Amino acid sequence: MSNTKKWRAKDRTTKPNSRQKRNGLFLDEHPDCGDCGEPSEEAHHELPDGHPDRHEWRNMKALCRHCHVEVHRQASVPSRSV
């Protein structure tokens, strides 16, 4: 989801769900990517699905699309033991 300021400016036929609202509010407060400094576009949850504190802002990170893809790409690559 893009930043909610941009999202709110677009005509929509449906209402945003609670996840979109929460992530959008987070991105409004954190406009820059936490890794590279570009404008943030996505809210990354650092805790796994189902964790009770997953949606607390202290456990989230604002990222640009490129950095968000890289975070998930690194997480999906199994680490090698030597």
C-alpha cells in the first residue's frame, strides 16, 4: 500500500480495511525508508504472523518497495552452516 496521504487523494469505491488504515497511519508518521532514506511505501512487520505484538509500531519498519522486497528475499534464503 502506498502512503495514505497519496491514497486519500485518490478516488476509491471501497473503504480501506483496518490493516490498510493502520499501515497507512504508520507510513504517515514514518515517511522515509528505514534502510535507504527513500520515500517509504510499505510497512514491514518484523514479527511473524500471529504474534500478539506484531502490529505495535515499535515492531514495524517503514520501507521503500525495493528494500521491502530485499528484506523478504533475505528471509527466504536458508542460511548455510559451514
